[in-house]
Amino acid sequence: MRILLVEDHVELSRWVARALEKSHYTVERSLNGADADSRLATERYDLVILDLSLARVDGLEVLRRLRARGTRTPVLIVTARGEVSDRVRGLDLGADDYLAKPFEIDELEARIRALLRRTQAGGEIRPACGDLVLDPASHAFELGGRLLNLTPRESAVLESLLLRAGKVVAKDQLHGRLFPLESEAKADAIEVYVHRLRRKLAGARVRIVTLRGLGYLLEEVKP
């Protein structure tokens, strides 16, 4: 399961991410509201852990924009704000649960499990383009009805492109998806994974198009 952790306290963010990764969650960290909003507009997550007191864009505004786009991803608000009005407004804007700081990691994980069970019980749509299909529960890809063997980073790139099929995804956005904030990997590293994906998609009814200076686009190949 893929989680976006939006928390501007660096040490707390690292601690929570490490704890959740030990429980076999895939965790991506965002340190401010603007970055979180950009990721949520272009990527797919199974759950969002959202602090309210964020730089650049407030957590409640991130939540409002997420729901305005029609995205139903479960959102767990985790914040030190104690006012009842903040909790009420967050829930009214579409948050699914609320956990006050400080908290125990066991309680956080219990709330995560409850929200994910609720989502899975409701069923999910399988994104597709051409003969490429994504299983949102396992994040596995099928190509022409057969399982597509991908590395984790290849899968992350292809998922980003599939969820915005027909639209351009910037190289910087893909870089942010693949590498942690502290990584020194250059944006050109994305080209390696795109090249590998093109070989694995050869002959399929879907292809990756390069738009120089803009990014990449996934599109269906018409017969």
C-alpha cells in the first residue's frame, strides 16, 4: 500500500516513515503543502497522512483541493492543533479520520488499517490504457492479460504515466516520485527507466512518447 506522508517536521516525518516501512507500507514524504498538492494532483495513493500546519499551502487547503478534484483517497489528519473547530472543519472538508499529536505509532497503524479496509470494501476502478491495466490493490500491471514484470522504480514511473494517460508528466515530477527528497540523483536518471519501459511495452497497444522540454506522455496505439 502506498502512503503519502505530509509532515513539515523533518525528524518526525522520518520517524513515522521508517516505522510504517517496517510494517511493509510504501511511504513517500512531502514537507510542505505546495509539494503535497502537486503530488496529489498527479499521483495515486492508497492513503494520505496530512498535517494541518504546513508551509506554503495549509493542510486544510490541500484537503479542500484534493476533494474538489473528485479524489476519494482516504485522508487521516494528524496534527497538534487542539481546537475542535479545526477538527470539525477538516472532517467537513472530507477527511476520514483525525489523530492528535503526540500519538503512539501503534494507534496510527491501527487507524491506517481501518481506513484501508473501508476503502477496499468499497471496490476500486482498474486504470487502463490500451492493453495495459493496473491493479490498484497490488500495484501490479497486466499487459495483454499477462503480468508485466517490472522493478519497483519502473512500476512507479509507469503508474505515474498511466494515472495521467493522455497528459504530459514532467520529468521533475517523475524524479520526485522515484527518489527521496535528500537524493542527489539527477533528473536525467528518469530516462533510464523510460528506456527500459519502452522495451517491455514493445509491440503493445500503448506507448510512451517523449515531448522534449516538457516530459513524457502515455498514449494508446491505435490500430
